[in-house]
Amino acid sequence: MERRGDRYYLLDVFTDTPFAGNPLAVFTEAAGISDERMQAIATELNLSETVFVGTQTADNCFPVRIFTPGTELPFAGHPIVGTSHLLALLGVIERRSPLVLQAGVGDLEVRFDGDMACFTTARPVDVQPSSLDSATAAELLGLSASQVVDDPEIASCGLAYHLIELDGLDALQQARPSATLWSRSVSPSGIEQIYLHVRTGDETRRSRMFSSEIGNLREDPATGSAASALAGFLATKESRDGRWYSQIDQGIEMGRPSHIHAWVERSDATTIRIGGQAVLVGEGKLYR
């Protein structure tokens, strides 16, 4: 007998091509599912993230819970983009109206622009010095010191990353984090995510994201929360007229190309928006 909340949908996010981008599972009727069961389901599905959508709280306003296979996250970008596309595809919301997804980090407003869902971060970027320096970062990644552009920084719009700029695509492709060095140089910071990035054009970047969870290093094919942190950080350095934009390509080395669009507008406060496409690739239900 099927229980309410057992059905879920599978999407690939930050792409319009099936089996590219970042996979996502979304449970659209998650009210009443316990925290323990949410975590068990996310562990069983073993995707980067699984989203549980709660009961609508106001017009076009829904609470969401985001879980990795090992923990709950206050904020993640590809779950917000993917869930927004799914709610529109199912006719739960209308694309012409703003959507609010209530995550642990706060309310995330989503607007649709053509075939993209674009969310505004709930917080401006926060930048702090990283516990890594350029020499340590190079050793961690198996690179030469000259391939790391500068000392890393930590940036966050709700989920923190060590941002490490590399000098070119060769360095990005060669990067192989060492689990031993990670435990010695990254884990003590309490921030178990690094985001590598390379400038490839005036408005283009290429990136890779590595994280440690349950003692294992893993790579992510598309990371909207990291893109928002990077965009906020770079805009403070590069913006001349208060506006900044970049397409950030990720997942190339994994065979799952992803395209993340990032905009920053600076006035009295900093507004960071992340946008992308998504494609529905399947659905299923749980039997237990």
C-alpha cells in the first residue's frame, strides 16, 4: 500500500540534458516524514542531495529540507533550482509568480526567466581568511605552488567553502585532493568543502568542488551554494559598476557538464542570484 510522501521525482539540475548536471531527488509531499526517515531516505538514494517539500505555508511559499547522504544542509543551490522547476512542471505553482522556498538558511525567492529558475540568496556573502595558504593548497591538490594563484579565502552565503583559484585548466584537471592531507589541513577548519575555480573568459569560469562526508572525499558536478559564495567574493574584487555576471561551468571532469549562471548587484546591500535549467528524468516510490 502506497503511503503519502513515498513518491519522489528525479531531476538533473543546471542542465537541459538528461544524465548531465547534478542529480536530485525531490519528495513533494513530505509533511509528516520524520527527521530520521528523511536522513535514511537520503542515505539510501545516495545522491548529492535529496529535498523534502513540506506543506504550503502561504501563496507560492513552501518549506524545504535538504539532506545529503550523511547530514542535513541549511542551504544548497541545485536543490533550490531543481525543486522550483519541478513545482512548476507539476502545475503546483505558476512560473509568472515569484516562489519562496523556506530553507534552513532563510527564505529564498525564486523567479523564472525563460527556461531558468533563478534564486536570490537569503544572505549576503561573508568572507573570511582561510586556514589554508597557497603552498598548503597546492600540496593538498597535488599541484605545484605556481599553479595556485593566491592564498585561498573562505566565503559563504549560508554554506562555507574554501575558495582556491588555479592558474589554468591544466591545473584544474590535474587536481587530486589527498585524503591524508585533507584530514590534516582542511578538516581542522570545520569547513569540509573546497571550491576550485579558473577564469576562462571575461564572463566565464570553470570550477570543481570537493567535500568530505562520513570520512570520504567526493566530487560534486554542480554546486549552486559554492557558486553564490564565489560570485559574492569575486564581485567585491572585480566589479567596477556595481554589477557582476559569470557563467560557471562545472562537472566537466566528471562527464556531467553543468552550467550555473551567477549575477551580483551591489548597492546598499549585495544581491546575489543563481540561475539554471533542469530536466525531469524519472520518478519512483518507496516500498518500505
